[in-house]
Amino acid sequence: MGFEMKPEKDVLEFMSSKNQCKAKNNPNNPSSVNSPNNKNKMKRKNKKTVMAWRRKKTDSPADETTAVRRLFNTCKEVFSNGGPGVVPSEDKIQQLQEILDIMKPEDVGLTPTMPYFQPNAVPENLSSPPITYLHLHQCDQFSIGIFCLPPSGVIPLHNHPEMTVFSKLLFGTMHIKSYDWVVDAPMRDPKTRLAKLKMDSTLTAPCNASILYPEDGGNMHRFTAKTACAVLDVLGPPYCNPEGRHCTYFLDFPLDKFSPEDDDVLRGEEERKGHHAWLQERDDNPEDLNVVGALYRGPKVED
Ligand SMILES: [Fe+2]
């Protein structure tokens, strides 16, 4: 990329130095660059140089900012004043969403034929096939990573405390079920809380990026791969155990699982059965979560 910028700089410097010399040259001096003959020669020379540069620029995609670099730069801007529970402004969210909406698997060096996506026999001790996580970047403000799911791969129901999260399905078909907490609802017990269903649908790429927020948009979600699929995730801010933002996993139960017939508080909710559920905290490492890390080998993310 750098070597392509140099010719442009050279051309600009060349043009600029010629402009600076213009006033000093005597048009009557045949050796002057401003003599009619030399003027024409110079014009032809400049034209040739610029045309050569233009041709080179067009022919070489290395000069263009890659999609993943654009994503990284936009994340830096969008999350620059971020922090726990801080939602970026509407225009910043839109800016990042537009970048993600048009991203394709090849932008991050992925194809569905890669080993990560092949249906493998599920190990006996696991309920779903292994998922691969490719780490692209992490700083205090945001993280970028890709989950590679073979068919039937599941990322169990989990939360994103105080985060804004952008998820872009790069290819494949994936079922998403997501919830938000019901504010002010009584807790069934210290680990079981009432949630409302936000999304229960299947997405097929190409599709737009989806966004969740600290308090809504489906902050708790589960991904189930209907086919092999890849999901690009941007988290702002990232998980951070010391700061209390760790990933909690849940099981979801229908409302009547814990709701006694005479529970007045939930009687109204009962009428909307199906739109609400009990989410119960699980152990930190649920047995159906099987994510392995792998080296990201796509286009460079940062300088
Ligand atoms: Fe997630």
C-alpha cells in the first residue's frame, strides 16, 4: 500500500515544484521551461507521468483501503468516547452499520469451504459441534471477532452487560433467539429473572447487521447455525472481568415453568405467554459451549 502512495506524492511534488518555478522562468529564454517548445514538452511529460500513476492506481487494489481496515477505523471513531453502558450516537451507529451491511466473507478471508465450517462428528461429551473464534482486535473501547459455526453449531444464550453489539452474518443461515429483561419484574430467585422475547427468527445472508444495546435490542441471545455460517461481532466495550462485564450464560424456560396459578404479579404476563420467559443463570462454562480459538489469517486489520 505504501509504495502506491509514493508515486502520487512524487507526482504532486513534481507538479508543485514546476508551479513554483514558473514565475522565475523567462518565456523568451529557449532553455526556459516556459518557452513554447518546452511548455509543450513539459505538458506531455506531466501528462504521461500522471497517466502512468493513474493506471497504476486503478490496476492495484493494494492501494485501496480494505473493508476490514475501514471497519477498524470506523470502530475507533464510533467507540472513541465509549464506555460501559454508553451507546454511540445515532449517526455513529448508522456509520458502523453501513460498513458492516456490505461486508462479505472474502473481506475477512473466509470461504464456506474452510475446515472451520465442515460438519464434523460431534464428540460424545458435547451436545453440539465445536465453534471457532477468530480474534481480529481488542482494545479498551471495542473488540472485533468472528464466530465460525459448522451446521448445528450453537452459541448458547448469553448476555452483553453494558455493551452495544453489532453482529453481521457473513454467510449461511442462522436462527437467532434474543431477550431483554423485563424492568421492575420481581425475580423468581437470585438467579432467575423475567425476560421478554425480542427476536425468534432465522436470518440468511446476505442481510444487514443487527444491533443490540445495553438495555434493549435483545441483549441476551442464542445463535443456532442452520447451515455453516460465519458471524462478525463488534462489541463496544468488550467483555472485561475485572470491570464486572463478564459473559453470563442462561437457560430459558416458558413462563408457566415457575409461575404458580395464583401469582397475581405475573397473571398479566401469563396472557402474553410465549412473549416472555424465565432466564436462569448457568455455570460459567456451560457444557454445550465449545469454542476454540484460531489465528485470523485475513487481510490486515491495523497498521
Ligand atoms: Fe453474543
